[in-house]
Amino acid sequence: MEKVNHPKHYNVGNIEVIEYLKDQGLAEDFCIGNVIKYVSRHRHKSNPLEDLKKAMWYLEYLIKITNEKGSGK
């Protein structure tokens, strides 16, 4: 699960890039793009389940930030 939730190469600095994008108001589009990317290519991968889990992670993160903004009513 570490490859999906918090891969080592995502944590090279003090914060994950997704947190920077969230701070800059760019995370929603980034998440949507990643959901599309991972779902679209999962059938072509040797481990399709891993890409589906990555897509789910980005979708759950998008839901979280949408709720934080108060738009998930």
C-alpha cells in the first residue's frame, strides 16, 4: 500500500507535492487528471489493481478537499 498512499519519491522535501498544490488552489484539477489517467491506463499495466488504487486515492483526496471547502453538501 505504500506505493499507493505515500511513495518515498513523493516525500523528498518537507511536504508532499499534493499539499503544495492544495495550498496553491491547484489540487482539484490535479486530482481529476490523475483519476482519469490511472483509470484509463490500468488495463495496460502488469499490476492493474495498483493503478485503480491510485485512482481511488486521488478521488478520495478530491472528496476530502471538496468537503473542506464546504462544497460537498
